[in-house]
Amino acid sequence: MKSSVAPKKSLGQHFLYNDHYCRKIAATVAFAPGRTLTEIGPGTGALTRFLYPDWRDRYTGIELDRRSVEDLYKSLGPEIRILAGDFMEIDPESWLNPEGKTTVIGNVPYYITTPILFRVLDLKDRVAECVVLIQKEVARRIISAPGSKDYGILSVQFQQAARCELLFQVPPGAFFPPPSVDSAVIRMTFYETPPERPGNPDLFRTVVRTAFHARRKTLKNNLKPLIQDRPVTSVDLSRRAETLSVAEFVRLTDEIAGMQIPSTL
Ligand code: SAH
């Protein structure tokens, strides 16, 4: 599909215009009774054309570019529910499902991929799954295992909350204009009951971030602001954060939760 809106770099617009990939991405989310669908950045409707006929009044698109919003009404009809605004600022209650869970999908603007993903993560109790087309490099960071160079904050935080899979890659030529990086579609299926659950989710986030502060340093070094010189038994502090499994991060968090945390944190 050739776009009728000239792409703007400042909005991270790389429109998909290869129907094969549009169909393939749309087919990753099956319509489920009681579920709603939210599309981040529908743009000129490359994916929307394949999603909206199934989801109809259960579909919400969130699009920042007014020109695209007009285009969507023209091509898909005035009943389509589009919220014109910034996904990062719009009240989530305006797109979350009041009666059940939501599926989130999108070819997301690359300049704010991680903030968008963290926003979805914050809402994980209301989101069933999230299928996004993102930079392959970020996709790798989400799915990688301990010991890999890509394993970090994104891997631990998302793998604790969701089953994360890289579904397939999308070549730059499938977009207009083609991005300078490779892209991939990733699916995160949020657990009803995560296999590893920290007692204090906020502390888990702090521990993971602090542990990865300087990748080459040991846990003992990085975690100093949190634990000072207190002894830790759940993991060996001479290790580096990149070697710890999600389960080990959870155990470490639970142990730290039992300590007297300094009042500066
Ligand atoms: N889904 C379309 C467009 C993808 S490009 C396609 O595949 O062709 C990314 C889209 O996100 C653009 O339409 C852009 O305008 C929109 N966008 C950029 N920043 C946004 C934000 N903060 N909130 C919502 N949409 C945004």
C-alpha cells in the first residue's frame, strides 16, 4: 500500500507497505471473545486494514499525527475509534478494556520504543499480550538469556512478567522510507501468575536497574547503594548481573526486602 501521507521523520514514521508482512503481523493476534485491541500508531492503516474488520468496536487506535487520523477515517470509515494523541500521555483508561484484557499491537515509532514498552509493562495486569514491530536489536535484548551480551534490564523485567518470543524479522525494504536498522516482530504474553514473583515489584525494578548500573562491575560493586556491606546469601555477589537468571534476581530482591534499606532510597 502506498501511503497518502508523506512520512515525517520526527514522528518516527516508517510506514509498512508490503502486504505480505502486514497480513503476517495482523495474523499474530487472534480475535478472542471479551478482548479488546489497541493499536499504537496506526499511521495510514497498513496493519489496521487487516485488523479492524475482525475487531470493529473492540478496536482502538492511538495516533499522534493528525494527518494520519484523517486518512484513517477516510479509508476505514468514520466509526473507527481513533484517539488522536500521544500514547505516552493519553489516559490508559481511555483504551484499556473495562471488562477484561486488551491486546496491544503496533509498528511502533522507534524513537520511543523502550518508553512505550515500559508503559505497557506497567499496565501488565490489564494487558493479555503485546505484539510489536521494533528494532531487531531491542527485540534481542528482550528475549536473550543470561550470559548473552544482549541480556540486561529489558530481558529481566520483561521475562519476569511475560513469555517473550521473537516471531519473525521484517526487512528494511518492507517499509517506506526504509529504516536504517533491521526490525523484528516480538510477542510478549503476560503471565496470569508469573513463575517467579518478587514480593515487592518496585524493589525488583530498583534491584535490576542498580545491578546493571555498570555492566562490567560485580554485583557487590553495583549494589552497594542498596545493601552497603550487608552479607547476602541468595546469590554470590562476586558475579555480574548479566549472569543472573530471573529467578535469581527475584530471590535477591526478596532477600534485600528483608534488610533495613537505607532511608536515602
Ligand atoms: N502502523 C503504521 C505506521 C507505523 S510508523 C504502519 O505500519 O505503516 C509509527 C506511527 O506511530 C506513525 O504513524 C506515527 O505518527 C505514530 N506515532 C509516533 N509517535 C507516537 C506517539 N507518541 N503516540 C502515538 N503514535 C505515535
